[in-house]
Amino acid sequence: MKIIKILLVLTILIISISAVSAEGNFTALQDEIDSSTDFLEINQDYTYDNSTDYKLIKGIEINKNDFTINGNGYTIDGANQARIFTINGTNITINNLNFINGNASYGGVLYIKVNSSITTKNALFIDNEATSEGGAIINNGAYTSINDKFINNYAKKGGTISSENSELAIINGSFSSDKIQNWGLIYMTSTLMYIENTTFANITSNYSSAIYATRSMGKIKKSDFINLSAIMTAGAIGIKEHVYDIEIDDCNFINTRSEKNGGAIYADVGGAYGDLNGSITILNSRFINCISEFGGAYLQLCGYLNIDNTNFTSNIAIFDGGAIYTSWVDTVNINNSIFTSNMALYDNYSHGGAAYFDMGEVIMDSCILENNSASEGSSLYTYDCDVSLLDNYFNNPTENSSSIYGVHCNYDENENNFTQDKLFLNNTNYALNVESSQTHFDLINNTINVETLPKRFDLRDWGWVSSVKDQGDMGACWAFGITGALESVLIRYANITYDFSENNLQNTMIKYSKYGHAELAEGGNQYVGHSYYSSWLGVSPAEYDTYDELGKISLLIATPEDVHIKDIVFVPARNNSTDNDQIKRALLKYGALAISYYHDFNPQYYNETTYGYYNYEIPGVDHTVCLVGWDDTYPKENFVETPPGDGAFILMNSWGTDWGEKGFFYISYYDISMSRTSHSMTFDIHNNNDYDKLYQHETSYKTTTNETYSMNKFVAQENLEIAAVGLFVYQVDSYDFTILVNGEKKYEQNGTYDYKGYVTVVLDEHIPVMEGDEFAVISKSEEQNLGKIRNHAEPNISYVSNDSVKWENLNESELAVMIKVYTVALPIYAEDLVKIYKNDSQFEANIGVASEKVTFEINGVNYTRSSNENGSAKMTINLGPGNYTIKTTFNGTTVENNIEVLPTLIAENLVKYYRNASQFHVSLIDGKGNPVSGVNITMNINGVFYDRLTNENGTAKLNINLEPGEYILTAIDPVTGLMMSYNITVLPVLSAENMEMKYLDGSTFNATVIDGKGNPLANASVTFNINGVFYIRHTDSNGIARLNIRLMAGEYIITSEYNEMRIANTITIKD
């Protein structure tokens, strides 16, 4: 009986196992694994059954070490409800097994725990999903894949694999998906990777369709990336915050593309702070038919880049860097590589057909660059680089473009063959003036006037808040907070709902843009934001530059729908937890505010049920949001830690509507960080004047200096009127500035500010400036604010001074005064007129419109003329020769011009000596200034008329034989009737003075004779007649003739005569 009993028990056990296996559910498989030792043979398919397997919804657990599962081609089906395996053991191997329909928050098929390791071989992963990361696999340990295929898996991050703080090896793999991914099929954080002989094909993702790696290292070898597309950035591979080394060897990137940055590979090595310096090496690889806006095949920011023996063929960038785009990469080394038929496509604004290098050292050795094209730099475009070219071959012929275009660069080249290529290496770029169209909006009165602040106020109740956005994985909170504030103000006062481009704001203002702040790589603040707005670098609708959570290169865009901001309001930081009135009143007066605080994700600060946040420990700020209201009665009990009192501000975050109260939350008045160390910011749009151009020398705030005066100089690029001046103010309450044109003081204005921030002061009267004129603005203030940009400062344009006499040139420090000038087109364009008397020239003023009345004032007389079809009004000038001022008035604007009428008779006043050979010459010209010959000019002198014929030079001559004296000669133009008068002065050649003497004192009467040139004449015979007695005397060497006087006392008349000239004098003789 005992033996029989034992046999019966064994029989029952065997039957029980077989029955469970036959059910094919997760519970059965879990039991089989648990009861196995070193390996398990799978002999059937398994499917998750929620009625029996609900305890295994997080996966069948493998807690063994050194354990193998042979799948034998069978399938495990998660039924879209459960994860398939959770791996807690080490050295686990799964062979030849299919995984389908796995589903979990993390890792639909495998959850590899910390310190665990697993290898899959010849496995098939199909249609597995995770709501968060790792559609098929979440790896926190070590995972090796050999000969596996991954098809149509999906997760928000890592559609197939998400790997963190782990090791990942993929050999002979195959990845594909017809599901649009978000962050690629492999998502790695701090992972040591090795990928070999693996194919990624036919995948579309928002970002990095194949691989995304942050703070990871390793090697990708002999792998193919084919027909991949990123809707945003990184067509195949995305890399960020890269500390270590990544090597890509013998790989093919074919037909990969992205919409924005990096058609095949995008590498933001520097990361959020731009301070990481990992190295990326690309060897023996091929990039073919890749495309993106920037960096058709490859784009890298910061770090080091080494490329060797790699071919780039037929890659396209829409704007810059047909094959390669780098910025702030410390050293780019490219050796033995070939660039063929790459192009930067955009007409008249594309740079670097093969490569675009910005800020760094570039070394190219033994490379071939052929048939590449761009509007500037068909092969290379370099900006702020030190470039070494050695033994390269260039053959990129272009008719109207350069092959290599360098801006602010140093070039060293040796042994290069440039064939027909043109080099332009010493270019500069100082352009910062902005001219673009803009949206005009009419203001509506939504002012709220209250003496006593209400207990609660919420812009949402008034419909004055824009939509909640999601900044995603990019540190762009500051851009969302500031943009949200502007959108709110425009809804309130212009009744227009905008969705502006936060992407363009961020990417324009970080260091990878020549207009950006050289110390920012991702994050920013209100100072950076107001620089973007006040400099007219935006603001553009989001559709023109959609938000990108990974890429950082954007085009400086201008659209017809841009909004130009003129006034930005800074609200001072709070002094304490109850110092809230200034913030509240700004919210009531303007709209939403961009405001900063410190956000810590520790649950001790945030109540997920009440959406209340209270930081009572950590000062400083690290996050910017949009303040939309307040509630003095918000209960203190709603916070995790109870603050001293009730009350909270209402904030709109940029983490999407799934966070908080549909994207909003409450922060306690007693939070120690909120608006305690930095000002808040909003916008005043009540100056809705339209300006045509903004003149400026900076786009980013840098520092404040204590000099009393500051000055910016500009050169007018067209005829214009200065209409307003923009000033930054953080401390003072008043302004005082002077405007100079060509060094001459033309205007001054002073007044007080309504608020701190950026203020556009509208001039009481416009100042006209002509093209090419230099104009300057001098600001007198106790506070002078200076800006600095990545772009180079133009020499001799920005100054500070303590006395407005001795000026310090800021050029050497790469700083510029933060004074901007707003201009409008000159409503009346007229040039000074120089014309010849009675010719056909007319004074002309253009007002830009036809059939309008224009008033001209000259010599106190007004004349009205109508503009023609070209917008020009003309006036015939029949004034006599001379200089005149003419005033032209249209639509309330008056401009002054000079008119000079030149005579048709040209002569000089004549001064001559009596009867010398000098003649009076007068020339006659026609209306075009040509001489008129063969006509008589009538000349009238002393009432006698003389006609003289003009010679071939148009000149007539008249002998002057008049006695010494002053005469008026009038010449008459026989063609126009013009009469011109000239002075004729005849000087004597004989002179003497009256004489007084005593009887017989030996005195002589002296007469002086000079020749026709005014020189003393010797041996001239002078006849003296006194009392009817004639005496002849001859002049000495000094031209003096002397007569001894021996007459009795009395008064006598003496006459002196020489060459028919007579003069009379008196001689008085006393006893």
C-alpha cells in the first residue's frame, strides 16, 4: 500500500503540471520558470490572461542567475495589458522567442532591474508598448541583444529600448517601425553602449528616430541607418550632454532627414549649460542624401569632433551646412574625407555647401571637396573660427559666389589645390539694425482702475490668458513664461490671440546664435527675454518656427505677422512675503507677468491634490512661469507644509495640461524664492506707433556703469526721420538725451519714466536725416546700461563719459551702450538744388502719393503744387542768382532744403591801376553750363554802353581807361536778360600828400609814381604847377619826385601830373 500511495501522488503531480502548461497563461509560465534550474524549454505560446494572471501584470519574474530560456520559436503575448518579464537575476539568456503586445508604463517586454543582466538571441519583439519609456525593454542593468528583430514597438521615450545607468549591447539587430515615435527607438541615459552590424530602417520620430543618448558613451559600428525621418531634430541619432567618447565606425546613413537640425546626427555635446566637452569620432562612414534645415547630415554643438575617411555625398541643408554644421566645437578635425555634391539650398541666404563652422578651431587635412554649392561659401563658410587647411582639393566653381567665405576668422592654408574656387576670407559682420514688416493693432480700453486691491483676481476669469504649453525636455521655461505674459497683454489690449514662437526666442538668444548671449546654452531669464523683444529679433508666430525640444539652431526670421515690442515693464523683486502690491497692481494694469521661483520636485513642497506649492527652505530661482492672478484667501492648509498665513499667487506653468490644475498651480505668498531675487516682467503696448527700422549696437544686457554720459553713433542707411529713442532703465526715474546730426546738435528732450525696464521715448518732433549722415544720441543719466553680444562690435560707435568731453570708446571691451533709435521713412524726400539761372531745372519733392497738395515756401511766399503719378511735386525756380531756403510741407511735416541759383554771367570784380593793361572779363554760359560764343554782351559803366563779342570760350573783354575811382559795371546776358553788376576799382599811379612847412625850412614836396603793377617807377617825369610856374622833376629809385619849396608864407595849390594823370594838393607855409 505504501508503494502504491507514492505512485499515486507522483501521477497526480505530473497530471497537474501538464494541465497548467496546457492553459498557456503567465501564471503557468511563471511556475515553470520557478521550478526550473538552469534552463527552460518553451514548447507552446503563452498569453496574458487578466483573470488568472493579474498578479503578474508587471511581468513574469526571473529571479535566477545563469539561467537560459529556449523559446523554440514560440510566442509570449502580453495581450496589450501586461509586461512580459521582470529581470532580477544575472546572466540570463533567452533564445529564439517572440514577444508581442507587451504593455506597461516602463518596458513592455523586459524590465531589467539594477545589477541584473540578460541576453536575448534570435528574438522577435513586435507591437510592444510602454506609456512612458522603453516600448519593449527598460534597462537598468545590462542588456545584450544578438540577432534580434524589433518591429513596431512604441513608447514616449525609447520606442523599443530605454536604458539608464546601464550597459547595452546590440549585435546583428534590426529595428523598424511604422508607428510614429516620439524619442526614437533606443533612448539612453548614462549608458555604456556597443552597437554593431545593426540596421535601423523606415522609422519616423519626432526626435532621433533611431538612437538618443544623453551622458552616454560607447561605439556604433558597421550599422545602417536607412530611410529615417525626424519630424523635428536628429534624423537618425541624437546626442545630448555628452561627457565621454562616442565612436561611429563604418556606418551608412542613407536617406535620413530631419525638419530642423541634423539630418542624420545631432549632437548637443555641451548640454543645458554648454560646459561639457565630450568627443565624437566618425570613421570610415558614409552620409548620402541626408537633409535638414541646418546640418544636412551632421550638426554638433560644443565638445570635440573627429572625422576620418568619411564620405558626404548629396546632402542638403535648407539654410546652412549642407553636410556639416558645428558651433562652439572646440576642435573640428576632418581628415581624408570626401564632400561631393552637397548643398545649402535657400536662394540668396544659404551658407556652407559642404560645411558651416561657427566659433572654434577647424583643421581639414587631405580632403576632397567637389561640386558643393551655397549662396555664400559653396564649400566652406566659417564664422569666428581659426581655420587650418592642409593639402585639400577644392573644385566648387561658382559664378557669383565664393567657395570659402570667412567672417572674423584667421586662416592658415598650405598645399591646397583650389582649381577655380574663389576665396573670401577677411569678411566682417556688424549688422544689427533691423528692418521688417509688423502687425499693426488697434488698442481697446480694458483698463481696470481700483484704489483698493481686491482679495482675488484671476486673468482667466476675464479670458486674458493664452493656452498652456509644454516645454518638454528643453530648459526653455523662461521663454514660455515671457511669451505667455506678452500673449496675455495682447489678448487684453489688442483683442488678438497669438501663439508666439518660444523656439525662436530661445534659439536666437543663446550662444549658438550670433545675436545671442555668449554665456547661455539653453536656460535664460527675463534679461535675455527683454533683449530679444526690444531688439526686434522677434516676435513671430509659432508656425514659422515650431517648438523643438532638442534642436537649438533657428533662422532669424521676419514675417508679415511679427509684433514689434517697444516698452517692457520690470516689476521690482519682493522685499518680503507680504510685499505683493506692486506685483498685483502690475497684473491689474498690464496683464500676466513672467516671474521666477525655485522649483524642487521633492513632495514636501508640492501638494498634488490642491496644486499648492510652498518652498520654505531653498532661496534663489531656477524656473520661470507666468503669473496670472492672486487669491488672498487661498488656505494655508492647502500646502504640504503650512506657511504662516493664507494667500497665494496663481501661476501658469509650461509643463502641459496634465500637470497641476490643467497646467496652473498656486504658490504661497510665503515662498522664500518667488520673485525675491529677480524682477518680474510684463509689457506695455500702448505705444502702437509703427516704426520702419531699429538702429542698435547690442542685443543683450551685460552690465551697468556709473558714467554720467553715454553715446551711440549710427550712419543712416537711407533718408529717414528719427521718431523715438529706446532706453534701458533699472534704477533712475528720468531721462535726458540729445540728438546730433553730423556732429551738430539738432534736438534734445527730457522727462520722467512711468516704470523701470525698457522704455521707448517718442520724440515731440521728428528729426530728418539724409542717407549717409552720421547721427548720434547722447544720454545723460546716473545709470548707463551696456550690452554685449556674440556678434562683434563695430569700431568707434559706442562711448561713455563723465563729462561729455572726453569719451571712452567701448569697442575694445566688445560692449555697446543700450541706446536704440527708431526711425520712419522720410515723408518728404527732397534734395538740395543747384541750378543755373532760368534753365529747366526744377525743385522736386517726393511724398510717395499722387494727386496730393504740397506747399512750398520760399522768400516768405507760399506756392501750392500737386504731386504727379510718381508722387513728386515740382516747382520752377525763377529767382535771381543767390542762395535761398525752401520749405516743403505735406501732411503736417515740413522739411527744409537749400537752393543755389548760379548766374549765366561769370565775372569777378576788377581792381586795376590807372591805364595799365588789365581788362574786365565776363563769360557767358548756357543753362547746362557750357560757354556761349559769338554773341554780344552789353556792358554799362558810367552810363556809357559797350558791346563786346564773346570768344570761343564764351568770354568778352572790355578795356577800362577811367580815372582812378570806384565804378559799377553792369553786364547784360543777351539770351536770358540777366543783369549782373560788378565793382570796378581804378587805383592811381601818382600820389602825394598835403604839406605844412615853415618858411625856408628846407622841406620838399614829394610825389610818388608807381607802375601798372604797383611797383615804384624810377626816372619818371613829373610836372609840378604852382602859381602857374611849371617844374619838371624825375623820380628816384623809390619812385619819388621831389620839389624844393621856397615860397613866402601863405597857402598854395600845387598840381602834379604824370602820364595825363593830375592830382592837386595844398601847401601851407608858416612864418
